[in-house]
Amino acid sequence: MSRNIASKPSISLTEEEVESLKTDKNRLLITSYRGKNCALLIQDGRLTEASFFSKEPGKVGAVYIGRVKNLAKNIDACFVDIGKGEICFLPLKNAASPWLLNRNPDGRLLEGDEILVQVVRDAQKGKRASVTANISLANDYFVLTMGETKVGYSSRLSKETKSAVRKLFREKSLFDLNESCDCLIQNCNNLLSETGRQNRKAEGIIWPESRRLPLTGLIVRTKTEETESAEELLQRFYALSAQYIGLLHSALHRSCFTCLKEADTEMEMVFRHLSLDTIQNLEIVTDQSDIYERLIQKIRKTDESVEKIHSSEENCLTGKRTCPEIRFYQDDMLSLSGLYSVDKKLEDALESRVWLKSGAYLVIEPTEALTVIDVNSGKYESGKDARDTYLNINLEAAGEVARQLRLRNLSGIIIVDFINMQLPGDKRELLQYLKELVSRDSIPTNVVDITALGLVEITRKKINRPLQEQFSEPY
């Protein structure tokens, strides 16, 4: 005898959510994990990058008028007070042409000098915060930076785009035609648009004749590739240059320890770190209403060419460029973390052991000086030929190493102990494959070589704290 059992009102997904899970979209999840805000980038169903963040502004990127506390010539550095007794470390190589405020520049940096500095690294592990005197300001298209006059181009820009930018900026007298390579013109008036010059004149803002513009260079960023209008590109540049010149001028009339530019929120820094502009077919999903509103406002404010913003409350806006879709997730039965198994993904990302599909595994051990990654054959049993076995394990491990560098945000010196291989050809194949994998990383990563002991040396630029350190830090 059978019974009809009524189905329970168990966890159910909306049709929209079911269809969304079936798609091959890349997703950025913004949610919380154990009381901490986190952003998780999922590509091809796997967690690729992760960051914990505070919703409040940090200090990295903030610009202060600081005072040189003392010089430490034995370590080629000095210490700068940025206010409230906070002493920061400044390498002298990052202060070759500082914006001096208490006297005219003469090529020297002295104790008691008031200079413009920008925070580049927070204090951590007993180390002081670090600052640079090479102030830089950026938008999505350009970076203006002190210290040199050369123009740099993103490696992802096509030759055609570089040539178009070069031609446009020379026509507008923004590049110095007397130099053999592209160099930004070192003239305050030239760097401002006609409207910008008129506005400054109307406001009575006069650049002092005794002050030369500090050495200023330019970086043309990847997003320039998407710009179809030369006029729009110039507007983006002039807006940034006006901000840069305004900052330098303002510093001349402000007191020491003034913060002239607040840092971005950590959420905005996370977005830049994840290089979302380079990710195609991206959907941003969050279960935090305040972040959802800020994302909508940010896209509306900073991107006039939005093709589509999808949400439960918004229709679509049309324009030239495809933006990430943004969705606010609400479900009383199933949390966003539960839907995408965030707990499991982050637990795995914080573990020292990483299992591979073949049964082999990695052991990742960060130390103060460097990070060591050991490759072990584990339960791998496929194939009887030792040479093929070791090569296959190492190639699979190389793919996971490249992923773990991004996921855990490992930086500095990384040493990978692959399974030993005897044939030079196999070593070259492994090295070439690893170089190809890390070239896709948005953070500069360099595979150096294989040592005599068979250890692979990798260096990766430090942009943010390692994932484990971010998680351990209280907010």
C-alpha cells in the first residue's frame, strides 16, 4: 500500500535563478563570510580570485602633505610624518623629484622638508606604512604619475590603438615633439583643455611662475581600446590632468599633515585588483543592498556608455559598451553563500593542501621571506611510464599553481618544487607552459627559471595582502 506524501516547502529557486545557474557567465559574488565582506570571482565554475574588504575607506592611495622626520642614508630611505604621529617609510628612489612645499626644490631632501606623499602600503606585521613622493592619479583610461616624463602603454593595447593615441596627442601638443620617444609635455597650460584654462582664470587660480611642473609621465591603459571617439578620450585625459594640476596647486596653500585626497574604499580597490574590465560576459551578484545601490550609482556616474544594467528594479540603458550585469539576490530559503557553496570554496582557498583531479596534490606554505609550493604525486596511478607520469603531474600542477597565485594573492618570491624530471625537453615544456599560464594574470608575474636543484622560481608583484592575511585581519 502506497501513501501520497505531500512535498515539503523546501529550498526552491526561482526560474530566473535556475536559468542563471545554467549559463556559462563569469560571476563576481559580493557577500559575507564569517562576518567579513568578501568578493569572489568565479570563472568556469571555479573560484579564481577572492578578496576580503571593509566598506570604509582605507589609506592606500590617499595623498598627504607630510614632513620628513629623519633621513636614513644607510638604507637609502627616510621617514615621513603624515599626521597624528603616524610615521611612514619612504625609499629615496621614490623621491627623486618630490613636490617640495616649504622651499624651492634644489635636488636635495632634508629633515623638516614638507613634501607631498601618497600611501602605497598599509602598516602590517610590525612594518610601517610605505609612501611614495611619486604621486599618481588614475581614471579608467590614463594614469598621470610624477617621477619621469615618458609615456607608457598597456601591453594589451593593439599597435593600431597605440598609433592612434600617439597621433591624437601629438596633434594636440600633449607630447613633446623634440623627444625621440613619447614624452608628456611638461607645461601646465598645455596639459589643460581650453575650458580648463578659462575656468582657472575665472576663479583667479594662477600657477606661480617660480614653480615648474614636476616631472610628469603618462600611462595609457587597456580601456582605451574600447573608446571609439577621439573627443571622449581627450575629455578623459583633460579631466584627469585638471585634477592632477589642481592637487599640486592646492598643496602649495595648505598646511602640513593635510589629507588632499582621500583613499578609495576597499571595495573599489578590490574591483580594480580583479580587473573586471578585462572579463567578458560578467555578472555581479550581491545580497547586500547598500553595495548593490553603490554599484548601480557608480556605473551610472562613471560610465556614460552603458549597454545594459540588468537588475530586479532597473530596465536597460543603451550605449556603446557592454557593462557587467548587476543582480540583487534575495531568497529567505537559500542564502547567496549557500547557493554558490562559498563556505566550501573559501575553506579550500585557505587550506595548505590543494588536491588535483588526478589524485596528486600541492602543499602551499607561505613564510616571511617567500612562499614554497611542493608538488606531490599523491594517489596518481595513471600510466606505467615514469617519465610521462611525472610530466603529466607537473603540467596539471602548473595549471593549479597559476590559479592559486591569483586566488590566494601570493606575491614576492614563490618557489615551486615540481616532481623531478630528468630530460631537459620536459623541463622546457613545463617552463613554457607555466609562463603561458601566468601571462593571463592581471598582476605582473614572472617565471624566472629552473634552478640546478629543479626548483622553479617565480616573482609576482605585490598589489594587495595575501588572502589568508586579509581574512585574519579584524575589521
